[in-house]
Amino acid sequence: MNLSILRKQNDFPLLAMKRLENQPLDYQEKHSFILSSNSQGARHLEAGVVLLLYFNGTEFCFQLIKRSQYVAQAGDISCPGGILEKSTDTMLSHILAKTGFIRRIDNTPLCELPHTDKITKELIAIYLMNALRESWEEIGLSPLNVVYLGSLPSYSLTFFERTIFPVVCLIKEPYRQKPSHEVEKILEIPLGRFFDSSSYARLTLTQSSDESDLHHNITFPCMVIPGDQGHEDILWGATFHIVTNFLQIVYGAPMPFSTSSRTILKTIPQHYATGLR
């Protein structure tokens, strides 16, 4: 794929929609597994997140958030979204189905998505409304200001009993960003940066406890995001996987993060999973 398409406002969303349309989804199987596990005493949570694409006038960017110090996983870069509120998000998804106010970029309503069974369509609508409700609360993005491009396979977290169901949307118009107390800042990362091998590094995680065993540290690929005054943000974990998986599906080839030789050490504080101080 010629990377010049990342600068084509009309062509890239259509390409992304077509590639995602042919991507198998595991939503029905994963949702059923979670329901079964929870009926036996597990506390496995479901979360809808939205990978937002935005055309800045020159090229397409991802619009991501940096989590504030007041929430769990403080400092992490993530997609807007959060834990499913089953009754609320199911009710909102029924409204979505009846009104059709959110559609694909080709004007297809969610209830008529091609190559998708009825239950998966219903689950997509629920997780989409879940993610957009959270986006309104977190950054002030109106659900009326997006078009749906498609969905990505689910992703189960390593450190939590939680499964993420990512949807992909295009922001239609610039909007007044209103970050909540949960959001330190909103980042716009050009898609082209992900095709530059120098953007990547290897992230090694350690615990803040003195009892941490270096032999059990975990290393992940990550992306380094330059910031103000020499500061760098690190994109890693679930959001890194969601973003690079999207690009690999659309681009049809792996991202170049496997060639990186740079290593970054990150210490996980004891309150990382709870946000408590």
C-alpha cells in the first residue's frame, strides 16, 4: 500500500471500512465465555473502546487520551472508552438501532452490516454505544460527530480480568475538546509515524516493590511519542496492540516495531491497578 493514502481524506476511510468489513470478529464467542465465567463466580469485565481517526487537514491521526493521576493505569495512553454499563448501554444501542443516527461512512446502518450475524451486530451496537458514551464523558466528543468504520477483534488484558471490544470511528468535524478529570491530555498521533521504525522501542516492566524479581519482568514492544520540553510518552500494552492491529489489517503487512533495538524501563507502581494513593 502506498502510504500517500494516509493523506487522502476520502480514500483512506473507505479503504479502512472495506478491510475491517472482511475481518472475522470473536465478539459472540468472547461475550458468551465471559457470561459463563461470571455465572461461576468470576468477575470478568467487558469494556468498549473507540479508536478515533481524525483528519487534521494534512493527514490522518489517531486521537488518543493520556490517563490522569486520579484513575487506574495513570499515565497510560489509551483509547476513549470504559467498562460496559449493561442496562444503560443496551438501552442506548436499541435507540441507535431504531434511529440509525450512527452509520458507516457508506451510509449503511449497523443493523445491515454485511458478513455479520444478528447477535454480533447487536453486540457491536452495544460496545459502540458503550465507547461513545464514555467518549462524551471523557473528552466531550458527541456521538453525532462520528461515523462508524468497523470493529476489531477483542483483546483480553494481561493484568486484569477484563476484555476490550474495540470499535473504529471517524471524527466528522473539529469539536471543542473537554477533557474530564480522568484525562490528563488528548494526543493526536499521525498514522504515518507508525510506519517509521525509529518510533519504536522495547519496554521492560518492573514492579515498584523491593521484592520485585527481575527474572519475571515482562518486555513488550512500544512506541515513543515525543512531547514538550524533551518529555516522552509511551504507547504500550492493549492500546498499542489495538492501534497496530488496525494498521496491519488495513495495510496488509506487519508494522516495523520488531526491528527496534532501543529499550525503555518502566516501573509499575503498587496503585497502578486501582488508582488509589
